[in-house]
Amino acid sequence: MGKEKYMKVALNLAKKAVGRTSPNPLVGAVIVKDGEIIGTGYHHYAGSLHAEVNVLKKVDQEAKGATMYVTLEPCSHYGKTPPCAKFIIESGIKKVVIAMQDPNPKVAGKGIEMLKAAGVETEVGLLKEEAAQLNEDYIKYMETNTPFVILKNAMTLDGRIATKKGDSKWITGEESREFVHRLRDRVDGILVGIGTVLADNPRLTTRLPEGGEDPARIVLDEELKIPLDAKLVTQNSSAPTIIATTKKADQSKKIKLQEAGVEIIEVETENRVDLEELLKELGNREIISVLVEGGSQVNTSFLEAELVDKLYYFIAPKIIGGKDAVPVVAGTGVDKIKAGISIEESKIKRSGDDFLIIGYPKYKELGV
């Protein structure tokens, strides 16, 4: 088995904890000796043993003279646990192959330097792109202190998310809806506009056969129109409901919502919820990923503000027609095709009878 295969084993181990390590990264580690894997480990959840320590405890004395493959630079600072680099040095590991440097300013090369200073051979960059994609939300959060924003939409072939009467259940099939619940299970927050709340009274929970973790529910509600008996206010869940509002909000209702356990954030610009400020506030709460499941207006607001990092677009083989049917994106639009938002690194998958397009938006520079 070559070096890349060992690192792929480590990457696959890291994926086992998707949705459970935030605000920490996903990390997998493999220890190899005499051409054989003698131990594997990964970071299971925030607060648990880091991947490197996890595997070192398994192999114990056998680690001496071995090589470790790890998907992210071992930490060098004292947090909830001692530095992983220190454990590696003390174990007698001879070489550490690292997929990528940790963007966390507390680490950012310091772990690698600690290993080198102790005489441990290091190699950095093996399957770096794969490792970066695995932790794309963590990387953005560390670089900006704001969450990674995923925009999810389900639409018809003619680009509609609801009929002229507002009916939207169900555009896509069961497989696509389950996929969305798996997305919810892996993100820290799910965001909708007040229009969706008033129309559907959603729970915004994760509903999977095996259970799942609920993300924080975030609602854009400039005037606090949300009913006090809305499911987002009354339902039992370990995840909080956060409402982003403005000074226009009814203060007495604000107090009632807070008494019901709802968190209220006032972030305003020009009498509207300031999305950039909201993302900063969510980052301060260690919410490192947000799934936007809004309607046409919310989609437009996030795209026009160039705040979307990744797209999941489900396209159902249906046509509903009608000039008054609700489009997936509204707004004024662009004058020329070349001024539109391009989707890069796109992948197309089947999801039951539907198609799923996954990609990253590339925004045009002003003046194009």
C-alpha cells in the first residue's frame, strides 16, 4: 500500500465524524510500521481525544520508529487537551506525513515546527486538496470567523420552487428529502426567512431513520412576525432557535420570545437584517456552518450579497409553468449573461428521480 492509500484511509476515518466535531475539524490518523497499518483513529466529537492521541493510545509502545499519516497538522497548543505534537514526540514516532497545515492561528505551522525541532521527520501536502474539502467549513471559519454558507434549493425543470398559489410540497422525491436531512445533521445551523415560517410552520429538525443532531434554527424576521405558538418556539429540541431582527420589532413580543427560550439578535442596516453582521454573530457563537433553506427572497439576498460558499440544487423532472409561479432566485437580475454567477467544480448526481447539482459560486467583479 502506497503513501496516498494510507492517507486515504485517514481521510475516510475522519469522515466518520461528520457533523459531530464542530467547532473542531474532522481529523483521521493512521500509524504504519514495516509496511503494515498497526493502528487507526479519528476525532470522534468535540471534546474527545484528538485523532493522533486516539491512535497512539491504541498502539502504545509499537509506535516507536513508525510513521503516522494524519489529515491535519497536529496541534501545538494547550486547549481542552495537551498538544498532539507533544504526544507524537514522546511516542517515538519517526515520521509524520501531514495532508495540510492547520489554518487555526493557534497552530498554523507551529505543530510542524515542534515536530521538526524534536527530530521528527515531517512531510506536508499529501492529498492536500481532499483534506481541504473535507474541512472546508472549518477552514473558512478559521480564516474569517464566519460560518461556511450552503444554499440548498429544490426546484422544477423550469426553475420554480412553488406554484402561483404557493404550493411547494413536494417538488422532489423521498431520496432527495432524506439527503437534505443528512445535510441538516452535519451543519451547525439552518436558516430560513419569516415567509417560510408563516407559510409552513416548519420544525427545521433532523429526521433520519437512525436519529441525528438538530442544527440551530435561525430565522430572518425584521418585525418579529413569528407566532408565539410556532413550532420553532414551542418544540422540544437541544438546539436553540435564533431570530435575527431589527429595531422595528415589537419589544414586548421580543421579551415574550426570550422568555420562551428564543435567542434574539438585532442586526440592522437600512431597516433590514444585516446578513454579514448576522454571520459574524453566528461565528461568535461557534456556528461554523449554516444551511440556507429559504425562499426566493432569502436566496436572492444571500446571492446578491455574495455570501454563499456552496450550492446544493435539486432539480425535479417536473414543469409547473405560470409567470406567477415562484422562481428559485428573484431580484432585478443581470443585464448580460456574462455578468451572472458561475458555478465551478460542479458535480451532478442522481437522487432518486431528481438530479442534484453541487458546486461553488464564482462571483463576478464589479463592473463586468
